Amino acid sequence: MAFVIHENVQLSKIIIDVRDKVSIKESAYEWGDIYAKVNFEKYLTKACFHDKIVSITAGFGIKI
């Protein structure tokens, strides 16, 4: 899931990766400012991806 939050003049591009895998979708990671990831395992993910990742649980809630 990808979406943009627009507040005043600032844009934030958010990716939510709900796949049941530890891998990162590199193109989505590059596009987004924040990469929210279910099943994030720091030790199984390359260090170059750690900066933007926010770990979320499978039962996350989003109000749109």
C-alpha cells in the first residue's frame, strides 16, 4: 500500500508492506519517505534499508 500525506507544503510518501516476508521491495523503499513493515527482522535485513523502516504489527490500524 502506498499513499501520500499532504500537510501544508510538506509531502510525506508512505509505504506499508504487509507481506508475510522479511524481504524489502527496493523500488517502494526508494520511493517512500517511510517504509512501514510487518515482520521486520533487523538482523535479516541489509543495513542500507534500516533508515526508513518502521516496524508495525500485523494488526495495525489506519484511519483514512
